[in-house]
Amino acid sequence: MPSVPERILHILKSLPEPMQARVLALVERLKRVADEGPGTREDAAWSEFSLSQALRGMEEEEPLYSEADLKEVFS
């Protein structure tokens, strides 16, 4: 059975050149992500965006609890 790179190359050669260029762009992006490792700037940006969207609109909500509801206070 051919190796994964051999299989990819075989399929890639059968594609028209514009699609080969798209595959190349994808592979280059994957390589950059692999080189940067976890915690990239893009990951951080998506995390911040995701959190901001999840919390969107909560600024106007009344709090469900106050400090008086606390049973134990940590300093």
C-alpha cells in the first residue's frame, strides 16, 4: 500500500492546476499552524471573539446574585 504522501501526490497530479494551487495554499497554511504550535495569535483572536460573542448582551442584565448571597468570602 502506498504511503500517505505518495497517495496525496498521486491525487494531486490528477487535479487541474488551479486546484493544485488551492491544495498548495492549504498545505502551506497547515505547515504554518504546525510550526507555530498551540496558542497562536490567530487562536487567541478566535478565542477572544468567541468569548465576546458568548457574552454579548449580558452587560445589560441584572445580576442574579449579590455579595449578600455569598456564604463565604475569600480575600
